[in-house]
Amino acid sequence: MGEHEDLGKIFPAKVRRVRDGDSERNGVGSVRSLKPFGLPPAFEETVTKSEPGRLIEYRISKGSPMTDHLGIIRFEPTAGGGTRLDYRIQFGSRIPGVARLVKAALQASLTKGLPKLVD
């Protein structure tokens, strides 16, 4: 899930790389565009912190009514040789009620999409 395009496996959105990171392809400064299917314009997310194979932090940087957005993805090895994914997203909205709708949509997408990542 370290590749931006892999998010398309989880979320019903067209995901496109906008910019590579400052020193790594998916590292700090890298930008992806997400265009949710059936919704208006795409928005962009920018990676703000990266520890390859361990941590990705990102913020919405363009094109969204969401405020105070922070996504944190942690990867932790398990005793059985697999990987535990801890994915947290916090946000608000300038438009009343939108944050609640977005939360429900994200939860539904993750519930449906995350099993696709299991080998």
C-alpha cells in the first residue's frame, strides 16, 4: 500500500500520481490525485512524513471541503510473518454534516476494500 496507485484497490476512486517525493518516489512531498467515482472534482493528498515500510502520513492539499485532515498509515510486522495495518484518518468539514457522510463512506470503502489486500 506504499504505492499511491494501490489506494485504488481499497477506495472506489481513480488514483493518479501527480508528483514523486523529494527523495523517494512515495516519500515526503509526493502527491496523489483521487477522483471518487460519481463525485465531483478530484482532490490531492500530499505525503508529509514517510518511513518506508513503517509509516505514511499525509494531508489533503488541494480540492476538498474537508478541514484539519490527517491520514496516518502504520505497518507493523506480526509474529506470523504478516503485516498489521493501522489506518487512521481525522478530518472536519466547513459544510455541516459532510464530515459525517464522508466518515460513513470511508468506513464502508475500507470494510469492503481492505480484504482485497490480504494474500
